[in-house]
Amino acid sequence: MYGIVTQNENGPCPLVAVANVLLLKGQLGLPNKAECISERDLLQCIADCLLRLKPEGLNEGDALNYEQNMSDVLSLVPSLPRGLDVNVQFNGYILLLFKSIMIQFLYQLLPYRWYDFL
């Protein structure tokens, strides 16, 4: 049985989505089966998880590339509670974050509600 993370206030929060994917995949555990976790502690758990997922057996060039990419991804993690500026082409560090934790990310663009009246 897996727990999930929810918010106590509404808002855009990729942090909750990423945490729940990792929890449901069994790759993330909450401290002491916590019923409540701070944003800071959850961010730390996700960063620790990302570091544990490093592939083994990389050659020197791939290892250097991986380390740079992971540094870029880890610099993105603190922005997860505020939302992400998702590039429709999915290039750059946002896609790398989801690839790093093996999340297949699908999304849909929806029109604003006022378009319904046109």
C-alpha cells in the first residue's frame, strides 16, 4: 500500500505530482510514515531520490554529462512548489527532470473558458 501527498491549499504544484509518481513507483519514502511533511522536507526527499537514481556503469564522458544534467535538474527542484513554465517543445531541464525520475509526461492544452462562447 502506498500513501500519496496532497496539498492543504490549492495551486499549481508539480511538487505534489512528482512526489506522488515517485511514491506510487516505490522509489520515494516519506520519513517515519509521516502524515504531514513540510515543503522543504519533501523537496529534500525528492532531491535525495534523484541522486539515488544515478545509472551505473557510465563511461567518463557520459558520467560528466550526467553530472551536469543532474546539477541542472537539482537547481530546478526548488521551483516545483510554485509551478513550472513548461516549454511546449519540451526541451531543456524540465524534460530532463521528468526523464531523470522516469516519468512519462503527457499534457493537453485547453482553451480558456471564454472561448466556449465564441
